[in-house]
Amino acid sequence: MNAPTACKPRVAVHKFSSCDGCQLAFLNLGEALLTLAERVDLVHFAEAGPLDPDTDADVAFVEGSISTPDDLERIRRIRKHSRMLIAIGACATSGGIQGLRNQANGAEWVAQIYSHPEAIASLERSTPISSHVKVDFELWGCPVSGPQMLAVVNALLLGVAPRDNADKVCTECKRQGYPCVMVSRGIACMGPVTRAGCNALCPSLGRDCYGCYGPAENANTDALAAQFGHLGLTPAAVVRRFQSINSQAPVFLAAADKLRAGSHD
Amino acid sequence: MFSRPDHAGFLPLAQLPSLIAELMALGYQCLGPTRENGAIVMRELESPNDLPRGLQAEQAPGRYRLTSDPHKRYFAWANGPQAIKPQTFAPQESLWRVERDAAGHLQFAAVQPAVTRQAIIGVRACDLAALALQDAHFLREGRRDPQYAQRRDQLFLVAVQCAEPAATCFCASTGDGPTPTAGYDLALAELADGFVTVAGSDRGEAVLNGLKLAPATAQQIEAARQQGQAAAAAQTRSLPGRHLRDSLMSRLEHPRWDAVAARCLACGNCTAVCPTCFCHAEADIPALDGGRSEHVRSWDSCFGEAHGHLHGFNVRADIRSRYRQWLTHKLATWHDQFGRSGCVGCGRCIAWCPVGIDLTEEVAVLTEGGQP
């Protein structure tokens, strides 16, 4: 690709198999989006207006998983046209909620749901962007939050590497003074194995984290699964806690597989 | 709090609101125990009559449940998930900011915290011991932390004797409770009909004098003293000693570290609820227009990844090394740093650990056999 000639970085936002929620994190920035628009050229962002999918970009934000033959072909093209590629959201980083079909017979589901299953072109598995092309940075979350997106764009504008926070949700939860819901209410919270970034949104409402930001670093899923059992969850219910938004994230998938293998003993 | 029995007053039960009214009249925002999200937390009292009666909590490893005290006492609860730490060491705050002026030069400015005068009603002996350790860290000679100092200076502390320790408490074995001995402005011991009340500072003395209390009788003081002794005797957990440095440091390769690491989530809850943990991270948060940046300090934990990150590698990559770092700092190397252990026996790390890891149990196994 050619080096960018304008001094403003060229930014593209691409969508793959997803619900559009992560792009909305951009649009929901409000006033900050106007400031951002002054500092970068938004060259492709279908949801906001500009349409130029094959244009060269300094930074491409990619939402969604690779779920169709078309996705597969398109992500390679985008990679070629982008200096830096950033995967945003659970679909792009782990395969998303649609990755649940990886553990099932997807073709059977299609046959049950659609009157013309032959019209559906769908890959057998839903996979993250990093399974297909080089990804320079991943932002986890379902959806990602506006402040996270801004922090990444800001870091890139300043020429530094974006800060990766792989700590547990608990760190944000305790900083805000929410009493632990596992301890005070005995409910199964995924916070201790889940990556921070949401500011402990669910615990702030007195409910349990359901792991939408994917696995944190050093996620001790064995210990958490054992504690869920002590709290009264059946092995099948514990599997479901790990098999949700980020079911294909390797750490959560391994935890679920281990539990499934154990319950068959 | 019984060192000067001739200076103790007796505050009748019905007059407790007048103490709070007096503090409010002096301009203090009064924080008291409040039921919130299934726990007892310190929140602002709207009026002198807002202090709840009969609050109690049952605690066990990994478990905290609100209950009711049948005697409707004001302070029959042992503690909540936080001591005084959030009031003095803010969980997250800006320390300074830098702005680009019209000429394009960078201007640095300290961020002054918005400080209100706060009185905390219901501080425990363990909380006071922990505050003294936080003071030793944040107010040490030549390294006085201005944010901490400003909040600390305006605190008015109304301590209470613990009459009903939780199953997780072990302050008697660390020597920090259950009766407050120092560090308070006022200290109360709750009896059936009122409070034996003593002052521990000049401003506490002034408030006490303003209440014009009758002197506490010798029987009342004796009842309070015995209540403290009974509360100490009722504690079911303990540490094997107050100086465990050598026994712990000689067991850095003990197999128990692996066993506890298998159970530990490395979530950092123990460090967040610990009233003496002071680790923090600092980060710069630039504004999107590129014109300014805030330097923010947040609570950090030795259980987090970044805490052990040095240039190019991590000194504590696994959970075993993080748990060991926490425990050996708290109970061993703390002695070198501060002249005592960093544990005040509040038991919060036991109750608020989501998987119920019991520090006293781990230490007992690790130090079995005493010093090598």
C-alpha cells in the first residue's frame, strides 16, 4: 500500500459477522466523536456515512467474526490495505456468540430455521479475526466501551502502543466500592476470570458478571468452576457460564471442555 | 480506652444522636454504617437519627450475610468490606495534569483533592491500627503524600469497641483489638443502656465536653472492659505469632504455595479490602484533543499482571508467586519496612475472598514447626 500523504491518519471501521454494537461504541461517543473527526479522516465507516471499503487506511477497526466465505475473502483484502488492524469486540476477538455453533451441528440449525437453507452461505465455524490475518491489537468486550476505543485511538495518535489491561473485572469492581456479589449474595460471578474494561457494569447493578469481556490473564477457571459448584450450580450450569458470549476464547473453551469431560466420568 | 477511667463519660443510648448532631454542627459530614448491596458500608448520614440499630453480619471464609441483632445494638456488627482506606487513599484520583498553553508550552499543575471534613462513626480497633500503618507509608518523613495528608487531617474518628467479633476476626492475636487503644478522637463501648465514652485527642475532648455527660461509673467501665475481654476470647481464628518473618521467609519453596495457588483466583479482592495494602498504579490519560493529560493514580494489586511487570519481563508471572509475594510482604518483609506485621486481624481477606482462602489457615500450614 502507499504511505498516507495527508497528515491526518486515515481510519476505517469495518463490519463482519456481528450485531453492530461495537461500532455503536464509536457513534455513542457524542461530542468526543466530533473532536476525533477533526484529528483523523474517517475514510470508511458504513454506519456513520463514508463508504470506501477497499481504500488504504492507517488504522482499520474490525468488528465481527469470520463466519461466511465472503468474510474470509474480505478480511484478507482489508489486511492488505491497512497499516494497523485492530479487532474490536467479542466477535472479532473470540468468534462471538455465534461461535456457539462451533460446538453444534450448524448445518442442522440452518435447515431447521430457514425455509431455503441453500440460500445461506455460512462457514462451519465462527472464528476470530486473528485466526485469519495478523491482528495488531485486540479490544475485548461485548460491546467494547467508548472510553476504551478512545484510549486506543488516542494512544495511536500520540504514537505509543495502546495500553492493554488484562486484569480481572474485580479490580475495577473494588475500586468503585461494590461489595463482592459472590461473597455477599452467593451468586456465581465471572468477574474473577474476566478481563476488565467495563468498569464492573453488572456488579454495579448488584448482579453477576457474565464474562462478556473474555478471559483475563491468569484466569483460574478451575478454581472458579469449583466455587460455582460450592454455590450450588450443577456441572451443566457451570459449563454454560463459560459457554456464552466468548465461548470460543481458548481459556473459556478449555474450562468448559474439562467440565464436560469430568461430568461424563 | 480504659487508661484514664476518671475521664470517661457515659452517653445514654437515647443521646447518641446528640453526638452526631454535635459533629454535624461542627461542620462534619458524618459517615455511619449503612446497609448497601448486602453489606455494611460507610455512607453519609442525612440526620443525627439515621444511625441504624440492629445491623449485624455473619462472616465466614468467602461468605458475608447481613443479619439482625436481637438486642438491637448500634454496633453489634464486626466490620464491612472496607475500613477507612477509601476515605484517605482514594481508589482512583488525578495527582496532576499537564496542559498546553496558547504559546504551545506545557504547564504542569498539581490537582488538589476536594476535601470535606468527615467524621466516621463506628471505626474499629483494627481499622485504627491499619490507619496508623497507612500513615506510616503515606506520611513518612520527606515523602508526605499531599492528597492523603489533606484527607487524613480532616478526619474525625469515632471508634467503637467490638463486642461481637465475626468468625473471621483475629485481632486479638495480632494485638490490634477488639478494644481501641489509640488513634481515635472519641471511643465508645456499647452497653445495654448507653456508651462508655472517652476522648483520645484535643478535638475529641472538646466534643466530649460539649456533650456534658455524667462520668461513667466504675461498674460501667468494668462492664466495658469485660466485654472487650470476652470479645477477644470469643475469636476463633489466630495467627501463630506476631513476628513470622523468619518462619515464612525460610519456606519460600514450601509445597503449600502450589496448593494455595491452585485455589487462588488472583482477583485481588484480598488486597482491595485489606486496610493496610497501599499499592497503586499510575497512568496518564490524555485528552482526545491532545491539549492536556491527567496523571491518574489507582489502587493496584500484587495479584495483577502489571504489578510484576518490569521492562521486558514479568517477575511474578504465575499465581503462586503473586500469592507468595502478598503473604510474605504482609507478614514478613513488612517488619523490615514498618517495624511490625502488616496484618491487623480484621479478617476481610478471609471473608471477601470469593473462594474463601483463609490466611490464618495458610499461615498455620506454612509455618508449622516454627523457625527452622
